[in-house]
Amino acid sequence: MQKTFVKTLAALTLLPLMACGQTPVSNAAQTPATAQKPAQGNVAENLKARLEKAYEAQDLKVLSVGETPIQGLYEVVISGKQIIYTDAQGNYMIVGDLIDINSRQSLTDMRAADLNKIDFASLPLDKAIKEVRGNGKLQVAVFSDPDCPFCKRLEHEFEKMTDITIYNFMMPIASLHPDAERKAQILWCQPDPVKAWTNWMRKGQFPSGSGDCENPVAETTSLGEQFGFNGTPTVVFPNGHTQSGYSPMPQLEEIIRKNQK
């Protein structure tokens, strides 16, 4: 995964996360962001007009403008819920993470987590491979690729946990793993998809058979893309926050517990 210097610097302040694909990290382990204070006066109106005119060819739309802890620097949320920073006149733009040095947290990622919350209750859980461990009290959903090595690492961490329900949505990334879609379909079409999934992801034992049955792989892949996920594993928590990438135990369990309802 390629990273700019800024993203690399930001990553040093957070838990180490690893994923397949280009994944903008939304770190659910962070303290939730406070509501953004709207820009005062005519700043929001002027920035909206200025940026939308400057990037008219790209059909850029300004969704909101808010203040930041830095005087004169404004947070602008644009199309696709992307976050940029500009001065009050819109003459200069910063694309990257705004870091709170004292807390060593990315304010940008914290805001992105709030902006991109997902309604966990609306997920089509019947289209996921559902594994219940112990009493299944903790819940988590994962958009996963059967050929992604970091997805497999995450599965090995799940194997160390008890009392958790894991909903695995198939999201094969064809550009990285050309055979992943076929594998996902075959795993779903097994008589016991949970056993087939865990045997493959945790033990390297792939089942025989075909993927000719009716399956939701294309639908769940499209769903992940609609959410803006472009890497795996991407974890969705019951409180709507997400995390792109693998993190090890015991941090994984701590993050999951903090992000229940």
C-alpha cells in the first residue's frame, strides 16, 4: 500500500493497521470527534462559491465548511465526504491529515469516521457468512477478500476471541486478486459456509465444489464500494464507525468493545 509522507507520519501516531488495497484509514480506536463548529460570517458561502467555480469541470460540490483549531484554517467537506483544508479566501488548499500533536491523533480521521458512519442495523446480514463464537455478545461486520493476506491475519485474531458474532461480507478485489471472486462464490455455496470460510482463512484448506449456486458476492462487493471501501479487511462496528485494515489482539478486542452500541 503506497503512502505519502503525510500519511506515513499520521500512521505513526495511530495503531498499526494493514490492509489489501488503497484504504483511507478510519481508526475507530480514536476518541470520537466533537461536532464541528460552522464557519462564521460569510466564509462558508464564499468558500463554496470559490471552490465550486474553480473545480467546476470536476463537478466538485462543497457539503460543509467548519472551523478548525488553527485560526484562519477551515475544514471543507466536499463531494464524496472528502476533507480538505483552506484559508478563508480559498486561495490555498491542504490535502492530508491535521494532527493533534498533544493527543497524537489525526483530527482528519476522527472527522471522517463521524462523516462516514454506517447504519449497522441496515446491513443485509442474511448476505454475510455468520460465525458465532461463545455467546456471540460482541458484534462486528467485516468486508473481506478470500485471497487477502491481511484478512487472513484478522481471521487468526478472531480465532483467539470468544463471545463474538462475526458477519463476513464477501468483497473480492479483482485488481489485486483475480481468483478471489471465484473463491468467494465457492465458499458461499458450500453446505456449511462458516466451516468452509474458517477452514480456508485460518487453516488454508480450500473446499471442492463450484460456485454455481445463487450467491450475493456481486451484491456485497457493490455494497462495500458504495460505502467507499476500496481495501480489505474493512471492519464495521455496531456504532457505525469503521476501521480499514488489520489490527492484532489485544488491541482488536479493545477496539471492538469500545465500538458496540
